[in-house]
Amino acid sequence: MISDFTKFLNDLIVVNLDRVLLLVTVMSLLSLIFFIVINVRLSSISKKYAAMMRDVNGKNLEAVLMEYMDSVARVTSDISELKDQVKALEKESLAAVQKVHIKRYNAFDDMGGNLSFSVAFLNGHNSGVIISSIYGREESRVYLKPIVNGNSTYTLSPEEKEVLEKAVSGGGFLTGNDEF
């Protein structure tokens, strides 16, 4: 059976040899054209790839990416350090005077000019001092009262209570018609 098929195929090719050669030639030419087209496209892609792999300074893309990654790592480290520094500064700033409130007033009915005053200086924990100056015709007195967590162990005058409340609530530097 195999020998019959081989003989039949051999006879067919011999009888149609010119057609078989023509078909093989056409297929070879088509393969050659296809090969040329693929090579042209590959060459174009290779040129584009080579151009892409070089930056403006002639370095290759891999070197540029490595430099970029190193830069990102340095920046990340710097940001981490800055965060730590900001946290430390925030912690330190809680101890600094952050809230100040002043009230000028007349301590005595027969006095004018709002020459007496109370001023509160508080940190971020609402601790600090209240300084009050009571001005009278014959004498002036200055009082300093410590404040811890928004409270004082000393009795506060109404004006001192007001400046303490306003300082704790962040109510500004001056109130009403206070002037300097």
C-alpha cells in the first residue's frame, strides 16, 4: 500500500513537474518577500529600541532607571528623617508659649485709662503663667500665678479667669476695645 501511494505520487509529480516547480518557485519568492518585510520591520523596531534606550546625555535607559531608583531611595530616606524631625519639633513646641491673651482694664472705679492688665502665657498643654498688674494712684502691684493644665491653685480675679479661658480656647490676642 505504501509503495502504491509512493508510485502514484511519483507519477503525479513527473507528469506535472513544470507546475510543481512553478509552485515551489512562487512559494520561495513569497517566502523571500515575507522575510524581507519582517527584516525591515525588525530593523525599524531595533532603531526605535536603541533610541529609547539612550537618554539625552547618551546614557542607556537602564543606567538612568538605576540612578532614578537610587534618587527615590535617598528621597524616601530624607522624608523619613524629616518626619522624625517634625515629630520631635511638634513635641518640643508643646512646651513653648503658644497661647497668649491680654486684657486691659480699670482695677478701681475712680481710675481711668485701663492701666491695669492681666496676661496669660500658655503652652500646648495649657500650662504657663498669668501675670497681672494692678495700677492704683499710690501704688502698683504685679502678680504672677502659675497655671497647670488650664487651672491654678491660686484664686483668680474675674479678669484673670477671662484671660485664662480665652487663652485656653485660643480666643485671640486682644479682646473688645483693648488697646496698646
